[in-house]
Amino acid sequence: MRSYKLIVDGFSGLAVLLLSFYLHVSSMKMALYLSFVLFYLTLLICMEFFSRYQLLLQLGLFILLIVSFPLGLTYYCLLFPSMLLTFLRQEEQAFSWRKLTILSILGVLPLILEHDDWFQLIYMFFLLGTIFVQFLLVKTTIQLTRKEREVERLRIKAGKLREQLDMLEAQRLEDKYFIQLEERNALSHRIHDELGHSLSGGLIQLEAAKLILQKDSQKAEELLTNAIQINQAGIESIRETLKEIKPPQESLGVTRLKQELKQFEMDYHIRSFLEARGVLEKITPPIWHCLQQNLTEGLTNILKHAEPVKVSVRLVVLNKFIRFEIQNDGKAPEQFTKSLGLVGMEERAAKLGGSVTFRAKNGFLVTTVIPIQ
């Protein structure tokens, strides 16, 4: 049952009351009719709020229909179509031909039994209104049912996608773990094959030199020289290994910038993008540190003042200098004053011979320029 169904019934009762005054109905009939209307509306309100007693209340409504029909056909049946609609239709049930047939037969019956012209005219008005309301209710029910099915379908689809995402994440972590194991295993073998052999060979040479040092100093000197060369080769092998397993400095710098932007996007739901162009190998560790610190300060100021939808970071390495831009599409300050954080950005760039500029351009743009030494 819907709340506006009560409003329809209430206006039906009010209309019948006004018509009864116009037709000069006796006070006894009027009191009897109003008592049925009040009882009927009471049952409807109870059905609206007390779902536990739906069956009992529906039975009372049915008895009211049966009793009111013969007692005062001319006047009571004016409310009959609306009462019948409430009894036959429940919210959780869809359209039914059986209900439509019953409604049609019982709805036309008063026209057959009562031949008064005024009654037939007024009754037809209410009957057509009831049919119209029923049509709206059925249409609304169908639309709600379709939306509920669509929501359920999307919920199931989202659940499956979430499961697939979890499986992919678990697979990624597993692959990452096995890759790390393979890298450690390869590093272990390399250390054993190269460094282990070098150290063992050098140790053997040293022990041999110690044994013959008193007897043959010239031979011992040769063994010591060989041991030194073997150890130097081992040290060089260690350096080469470390160079291979250590990622390039430019890769570390870009990765840190990407991680900070990704974390910023996850925490504050602001889309963030990074574009890096040029020969990144020219950027030294002090410059990377300056850029990262300026990015952190720039993002902090964006959160405080800009309220943006998107943040774009652009890193360009040119022949003579590095250009680092932080752009947001939020609101630009009406009166720009440098805070301590912005002054700190300028000081960091100045230590490296660079500068920082601030400009309102489609939001706000912070540009750091640092020369390449």
C-alpha cells in the first residue's frame, strides 16, 4: 500500500460528503456513512503501520465491504471502487488478470443494480478515477521492479568484479614473491660462484705464502701479489653486482614522485597525473630531493586552498635546466600571499641555483626551474 492511496480515499470520502449535502441526505444516513468512512480509513492507516496484523486487517476491510454494500447502495458504493482497489492490490504483487477481472465485475455491478442518473454519473466518475490510480500504481510497481532487478544485477556484477580484482591482486603478490625469490637465488649463486671462488683462491695463496715465507721469500712475494690481485678482482665483482641490482637514480626519483601522487589520490580522491620527459639521468640526488619536497608542499597547499578535481605534475629535462610544474584546476586565490611553505620551496630551489614562480592559470600553477650543473 502506498501513502498517497490514503489521500485518494480521503478525498473520495470528502467528495461524497459534499454530494450528500447537495442531494439532501438524511442525518441518520450521513452519520452511518461517515462512520463507515472513518472505520475504513482507520483500517487503511493500521495496514500502513502494523504489518504484523496485515491478514487480520484485510479481513476487517473485506467485512466492511460486504456489510457496506447492501446497507446503503446509493451512497456507500461511491467509495466502493477505491476500497476495492486497496483490498485487491498489495505492493509486493504485480499485475494480475484475475484481480482485474474481479475488479471489473464488482466495479460495474453497482451500475446494474442502481438506475438513478445522478448516482450513475457520480459513480462513473469515481470508478474512472480508481482505474486511473490503479494504472499509475501498476506502472510504478513495474518500474520499481525493473530498477530493483537492475540494481541486483549490478550488485552481482560488482561482486564478481571485486572477486576477480582480489584474485588478480593475490596473483600479483604471489608473482612478486616468486620473482624476489628468483632474484635472491640468482644473487646467491653469483656471490658463491664469483666472490666465493675469489676469496677462497686468495686465502689459499695467503696460506701458501705464510708457509714458505722463511724459506723462499721471492716465491712468497709472488703468492702475496696473486692474492692481492684475486681479492681486487673479487671486490670489483662485488661492485659490478651491486650496480646491476641497484635501480638507476632517475628510476628511484620518478618512482617516489609517482608513489606520493598515488597516495594523495587514494587519500583525498583527487585525480593526479605525472608526466616526465627528457634525459632524467641528468637529475642529481640533491635535485630529486628538492623536487620531492616541493611536490609535498605543493600538494599540501592544494588541499588547504584549491579544492581541485585534478592535479597535473610535469617534469621536463632540457639541455640547460630542469622545469618542474604543479598545476591544479581548483579555485585561484583572490589575494596571493606567500606562506612559509611557499617560501621554503623558493629557498630549496635557490640553494641549487634555481627559482620558483607562482601564477594563477586555469587554477594555480607552481613552477620550479633548476639549472643543470
